[in-house]
Amino acid sequence: MQTELLNQLTALVGPQFTTTISNILNNYDITRKTSPAPASNNQLLNSFLSAKRIEGKSAKTLAYYKNTLVRLISTIKKPIKQTSTDDLRTYLSEFQSINGSSNVTIDNIRRIFSSFFSWLEDEDFIVKSPVRRIHKVKTTRVVKETLSDEELERIRESATSYRDRAIVEFLASTGVRVGEIVNLNISAIKFDDRSAIVLGKGNSEREIYFDARAKLHLERYLRTRTDTNEALFVSNKIPNNRLTIGTIESIVKKIGEKSSVNHVHPHKFRRTLTTRAIDKGMPVEQVQKLLGHVRIDTTMHYAMVNQTNVKISHRKYIG
């Protein structure tokens, strides 16, 4: 290596400096600088997931990111750095055609691609994200159903056990996510001011509130408990394990079937609370805080404003 370098320098400065240069070079160990090997698809994907994990993304979200991106990589069969806009458009089009996916699903996939390739751009792995020219997929906004007063009362009457009634009342008055309720402990409940601290999405804590009816049914349920589990809601059978998301969804579904109310699930209580709060005049910013939404658009998407009130407001403010 030194001989090669010496020959190159001699050609540049002349043979008269050869001895001097040779003496100087003898005092150093010289190696050729080589470029690092390019990062593989798996290395880039793992680095991206690590970055999102540090940002506080949940294990469920990370798994969704990984599955979506692994499917893309295995389908296009080329280095990520060489992926073009046309590659992604073709992939999304074929994915929708093969799976019969809705525009909402396709746009969710597009957003994951955008997050991934934008990260690659920010980290200087690529010059420009190929997703920039793929616009948001237009989706049809469907007004989701909420529970009427009558339906809610029928559900209450059908929740015959102390535990199930407490679950229904807690969901109805707090609007918590089912993933938040399963992680709640008894110690987190403040009965004096009817509030609790839950851990929401992105590991962010927020305070929730429940009404007097929910308080009474919670207290009645907890008085029947003989186990030592710290969880707020547990199975009725020994060893009284903490309820899972799937179990609560199953409980609520069965109560709905018993009450002859269609499509009853935990999230329907959350949507109902949101709609009623906005309908009764609660500032949307406060509803957003109550539900733990990062963006106010999400809060508005949950709400279905009562059309009768729109008619009354039109006559009051316009007509």
C-alpha cells in the first residue's frame, strides 16, 4: 500500500522528493479507505422501527408497520433505495385489486409508506421520498352509528351481573378506549371526585371522569370481589385474571345481543359520548382533551351532530 502511494506521489511531485516522502511514510501505517457496505432492506426497516419505538409507538402499531413494510419489500423484490413512485403506485393498485380493500385501508398503507420513506429521506438514506407524489386517497365518510337513549337503557337492563353493569356504565360515562380500560387498576380510581388516570395511545397519561351512576355500580361490583387482583375488572372464575380486550369486547357483544341492539361494541360507547357532548354544546377542544385525541380532526370524525339541532340552529342564526 505504501509503495503504491509513493509511486503516485512521485508522479505528482517528481523523483527528487521520493526519498524524503519515503522516510515520512515509513513512520505511518497506511490503509486504503473503503466505503461502508450499503444498508440492506432489513437493516433499514429495523432502524426505522427502532426510531418509531423511541418515539413511543405502541407494540401494536410497530407490528402493523412491520407487517405492512415487509409485505411491500417481499413483493417488489428490489432494494428500498431503488424503489420508485411507480413501484408504490403499482403495489397499492394491485393490493387493492387482489384483496378487495377499501380506500381507507389503502390510504392507511400509503401513510405508513410515507412515514417510512420520509424517515429514510430525513436520515439521508435516500435523496427524495417516492411517496411525495402519491396523494391522499379519497375516502367516503360514513356516518357511524351511535346508541340512542332507549338502546342504552336496554343495554343497561341486559347487563345482569354486577361486573357487566359496571363495565357498561364505565364505558358509557367515560368514553375510554377498551385498551385503556383493561389496563386500569383499582388504585387508579378516585371515587371522591369520580375520576381516574388512564394510559392512552403513545404512552400518554390523561384524566378521565365518570358520573354518579357509574360510581355506584363500580363500588357495588368491587364490594362483591373476594380476589386480590389489582385490576379494575377481572374474570368471574378463579384465578380471577385481568380481563383482556377480547374478553370485554365479547362481554359487550353478548349484552348487545341480549338487549336486541345491533352492533354493540366498546367503541360505540365512545362514539356515542363524543356525539352527545358536542351536540349538547361542549367545546370540541374539551372533548378532544377528554378522549385523548392528538388531532381535533379525529374528534370531529367521531361525532355525528344531531340533525334536528342543525335545523334549529339554522332557524335561530340564519332563518
